[in-house]
Amino acid sequence: MYTPVKCYRPYYGPFDPCPPIEIKCFSTPPQLYVGFQQPGLPQFSLQEALCRGTLWPCFYDPYPAVKGES
């Protein structure tokens, strides 16, 4: 199933010197879930495509907002 953010619980041993990070998360790009590019996909306008970094909306994946940033 496609979800842009995957999370897992890493193993930490009883003698690890640092406090454990209970849940680690990472981002997966949408192109991993597209087998091949279909003809006739919707497209952004040229100006919007240059701003977003892709011509096709299905491949657009914005960076997550940084906490504390407005």
C-alpha cells in the first residue's frame, strides 16, 4: 500500500549507551509505486511544473514541513 511515510521500531539492546529512538520514520518517493508511466497523464502548467520540480502531479512529493518553521 502506498503511504508517503514509513515507520518502524528498531531493535535496541539492554546495554546500548544512548537512549533509544523508539520509532524511526522515512519518506518514500511516489515513483516507487508506478510500474510504468501511462500515456495521457495529467500535467502541470509549465510554470507550475518548474516550481514543483515535475511535470506530472502523480510524481509530485513535497518535502515535509520542518517543525517550528512557519
